[in-house]
Amino acid sequence: MVLLFLGPPGSGKDTQAQILDQHSGFDVISTGDLIRKEMTTGSEIGMKLKEYYDKGLWTPDDLTYKVLQNNLAVEKERNVILTGAVRRLEQIPMLDTALEHLGMKLDRVINFDLPEDKIVERVSGRRFCPVDNMTYHIKYNPPKVEGICDKDGTVLVARELDRADLVRKRYEEHKKNAQPILDKYKERGILVNIDATPGIPEITARLKEVLQLESAT
């Protein structure tokens, strides 16, 4: 089974991907992680990718999907969750081609739907430990002592990108790019929208129900 997870920042798609990875036999393939890993290998593709990265430019789609296809070839017999693989409408046929080349197909597109106000609340409330990268949330996962990391006592920080005004800006950009993608996958009959407002266990249970996996525990 090949799944594509979509959703705005803060919708919990990465959390749910990791849960299926740990408990339901899926392998998670993040396009961004693949690119960063490839750049460290010294390969010809990796060096080309690094040239764009060092200049602060988006990596060309042909290189990105070549790396993705190479990694999918290793996962042919596995259940796979793709994240970050489609961010623009014109990338849909590129993913199709990469999968078809390997005799694979996209089975389901899962869109984690979350209203803007909830996204702002979730993302702007994040706090990080600059020493050990532990992540907290002022409402949903607060530290034992306000503003202090449980593990090492370091003062927690908020990322600049998590400011409410910047979160709203990113959401608007996501919505503009995402709607045509969602419409296209809806036409194919493989789009499933999941309400991402409940807690993590409830979303996992719904996801497993949709995918006809074993019941959430």
C-alpha cells in the first residue's frame, strides 16, 4: 500500500505517519529528509542538490523525484507513507511516473484537515529546548516547570517561524497550493479527508478505520 499524507503545518500528519511506522508496518519516506541525506553521500545527484541548497534555491523536480524513485525501489514490497512528495499541482504526474516506473501506484491520499485558528494555536504554542531538542506545547504538552525543559533545566525557546502572524501566512500559502491538488485526487476517487481537531489517539483510530488496519489500541 502506498499512501500520500497531506495537510497544513500543525495538522499532525507527521505524528500519525510515525505512529503507523512504529505500530502498523509502514515505512515513512519524507522527500525533504531524502534530499538532505543524499547531499551527505557525495553522489553526483547529491552534489547537484547541494549546489541549489547552498544558494537557497528550491531543488529541481527532476532531481527530487530521481532521489525519491531510487528510494522507493528499495521499498517496493513494503507499505509506504509519503510526506512532502506533492506540494504543487504539477508534481502529481511526476509522482505518478516515479511510481509507475517501479510498478507501484498511489492507493490513498490522506488529507489532515484542520481550521486555521487551531493551526495557529498548535504551532504558535510550541516550545523547544535548544540543548536536547525536546519539544513542548504551552497547552497540550507543557513542561513540569513553566518555560523550563524537564530533562536538563534549560530555558525553552519559541522558533521565529512559529510566530502567529507567520503561521497564518504559511497557512494561506499552503491553502492556495493545496486545493488544486486535493481537487485532482478527489477526481481520482482516492482522497480521504480526516478531521485533525481531536486528540492523537482519536485521529489514529479514524485513520486505521479508513485504511482497514487493526483497531487502534
